[in-house]
Amino acid sequence: MATREEARQKREEKLDELHEKLTGAVERLVTGEDWADALRFAARFRSRSFNNVLLIWEQHQAAFEQGRVPEPFPTYVAGYKQWQQLGRQVEKGQPGYQILAPVTGRFASANPSDPASWYGLNRGEKPKPGEVVRSRMVGVRPAYVWDVSQTAGEPIPEPPSPVLLAGDAPDGLWDGLAQQVRAAGYELMRVPHEGMIHGANGLTDFEAKTVAVRENMDPAAQVKTLAHELAHVLMHDPDQEDARQHRGIGEVEAESVALMIGAAHGMDTTGYTIPYVAGWAANVDGKEPVEVVKATGERVRKTAAGILDQLDTAQVPDGTPPGLDRDAPRPARSKDRTAATVAEPEHSRAPEPARARGL
């Protein structure tokens, strides 16, 4: 039986392998169209981190080329036990896709405003009277997910996907985005033509707290522009320190958020224009382009997901199998000082008896 040190070393080796795989996937995002393709894919798996989206994409493509899965793109992915909860079983010999699963720990403090006062709780340990308890991410570990095409069993119900005609905007999308613009404290204006906003499709004025969109475009273009400007509102207010740090790639981020929102609604996103990744990723001082791409991708994904979560519109699935509650409590897995939990099981391949149990 492996010792704790041997298990730790094996886990570190897997993490190193994962980071190499992730770096390779990022380095292959060379052109603006490569980046746009990644975002279209991410829109269908927006409940997962950008890093894990790239890892799933990369490994599924390899599985398709090897003939292990029938389609070039996955549809729903979940962990081994999660598929069992849905009445499905990973097929014998199907290797899982490695992802980075968060490890969280429980921390307690009698003075929450003092960062130095927080300490980790052991598994089962209760806080002292009057202490506040919070969970936080303390690391990552390798985990595995499988696409539905690698499983068999109970059918997965397919929710309806939005279908749009060219130039149409999804029902309710303009109103939903407009509500979020106003909730952020901005006045929304529709102007007759681009001449009123310096030749642009849309314009955000941070000082006047206004967002303007020109009306002489088809509804799809107007709603795409509004999504772009909402991204500016949420991400690029000059008073926010984080926005100042990212001002060099602000247009890339805004257009990327708009692309993801459009893709999540089944809109045609082929007309979105994003400059070469090699250009904008290299223009952030003091950071390697690979790290810039990963950080930008996650900022875009989180912003787009936050917008989408507030919309009452018909959207394409987010990669989570229908009927699965990914937020359900998970068992503790670590014996470290902090009681840590992880998102997925660590084994990578379906066990040999996998075809049994009702398949």
C-alpha cells in the first residue's frame, strides 16, 4: 500500500502533467479565431473554470481522433459517481478527462476583519463560541470527468435549445441586459445612428454613467453591442484597480464576454472580431502571455456566467447533465489539518466490472 508521501508525490506528478497539458492548450490559441472558437466552446461549459474548459476540449479532441468517442465535441461531462447518480455507468476501459478540482478547507476566526486571526479547522472540529466559519480554496488536485458518450444507461433528457433566424435577437435578452446595465447605475440610451456616438456601435461613458447603442442595426447586432457595453460597465470602470490593471485588453474582454453571451443563446457569433492572441497577450507588462491568456479567459468566463445567471432567457446547456446537482455536498477526502473536500473522484478509468449493474 502506498505511503502518504508516495501518494503526495504521485498527485504532484499528475498536477505537473496537467499544467503541461494546459500550457500546451493555451499556446495553441494563436489567432483571434482560435480564441473565439475556445470561447464558443466555453459558452457550452460555462459552469467550469476556463482552465478546465481547455483541458476538457483538448482531451476530447484527442479521444475523437483516436476513435474513442463518436463526436468531435462533448455535450455533457460529469464525474464517475455523478453519472451513477443519473443512472448511467462509465463504459469499461473509457479513460476520464483530467481536470483541476478545487480543494477547500474550513477556517474559523473570532475577528473576521483581521486576516491573521483565521485558522484551519480539522475534520469534525467545531469552532469556539462566537467564531465565524468560512470555506476557502486551499489548493487543487487532479480529478476526472467523462463525456456522456463514454457512458451508457438511463437516457439523458435533452432540454430545448434556442433556434434563431439570422438577424433576430433572443426573446428577452435585450430587456435582461438592459436591466443589468441600469442595476449597475447607468442610464441606457438608444441613439438613431453611429454619428451620435463617434462612429461606434455602442459607447459607455464612465463619467456620465451612460450606455448608448445605435438603433440602425438589426436586433441581433444591437443586443450583441449591449452585451459588449455591459461587459465594459462590469469590468472596466476606471475607478476599479482591477480594471486599470487590465485596461490594455479591455476591448478583447468586452468582445469576448459578448461572444459567450451570444453563443449561450444560440446566436451566430462568426462575425465577432478579436485580435490575434499573440498581440494582446504580450502587451501586459511583467506577465507571461500564457498566464495572461488563462487569467483573461477566466475573467471573461466569470463575467459572462454572472450575466447569464441573472437572465430569464432560453439558453443552451452549460455542460452539466440535466438532473445533476453539482452543488450537492461532497464527502471529505483529506486528512490534512484543514478538512478538505474535492469535486470529483481521483480514479481515471472505469473499473473492469463497469458493464454490470444494469447496463
